[in-house]
Amino acid sequence: MLPKLIRVRRFGDDRGWFCESYNAGRFAAAGITESFPQDNHSLSARKGTLRGLHFQTPPHAQAKVVRCVAGAIWDVAVDIRSGSPTRGRWVGATLTPEGGEQLYIPAGFAHGFVTLTENTQVLYKASALYAPDNEGAVRWDDPDVAIRWPLDCLAPTLSDKDAVAPLLAELPDIFAYDGDPLGELEEVNA
């Protein structure tokens, strides 16, 4: 499974709009079949707050569905599957409340985002419960991954843990390549 940019249908009138931000049947039709037992919500007060690149290892590996509900983020998924011809390659998308975009990140990909505005709030679904003994990370500025973060010359605000995360080349083999190389970010309607 590869990352996907999800667009959900909105129904609007003079009051505003309504959408089903998650519908298991429609997500399954788009190829996203995991169940999501945990929802997470973050607030980043400063523009340029960078969270990531995070993942959880098996047997608690997580797929995620990420959306921005206030402010704006630039969201990234990095292929960290052992043996993948696209290991270290990344895809990214801007997520905003106005656009309603969501990014699906399957297990086998590290996830991170940077806030593009102050007071940004992000909600994401996780396919496994948080397991602190299984958390992992790749350094946000790994030169072999070479993510072009839209920081506009800002030094990012990082957690202490993210600032010292290992490089991708330092990770052991964790996720197996499933034969599906990372290409352009696929857009799906759900």
C-alpha cells in the first residue's frame, strides 16, 4: 500500500458545509482497509513547528490518516521499507481546513509535517494504539532523504527527540518491501 491524498465530498449551503471525514466503506473502496482504534489531536502554536519523521515498528506499526482542522500544514510520507527501490523517497501535500484534504500514510512510511501558520491543529487516525517501546524516527533533515521543507528561511521548532533522531541509513531493516514502489501521490475520493 502507498500513500494517498484523500478528498472527501462536502455538502454545502448558506450555513456552511458538512462532510463525512471518515467512512470505512468509502475508504475501503479507495483501498484503505485498516481499522483506526486511536485518534490524535495536536496544536502547534508557532509557524515552522516541525513534527517528525515518526513511525511505529511491528507488531504495533501504524497507518495514519492525517487532516488539518485549523491553520495549514505541509505533510510528508517517506518510504522506509527495506529493499524498496524508492527507500528514502518522499511525497508531500499541503493540508488545510478549507481544502479538506487528508493524507493516508501506510505502515512502512515515516510521517512528519511542518506548520505553515500559527495555532495549527492536526487530527489523525492511527491503525494501532501508541506503543512507546515501538516508536521510531528518522531525522527531519537527513541529507539522503532531502525533503524540501517549506520553512521560508525559518529554523524549525523541534522536539529534543526529533532533533537527534537517527538518519535513515542508521535504521535496521524494519519494514519489508511489498513490491509497490513509491510514485506520484495518488489522489482518491472517499
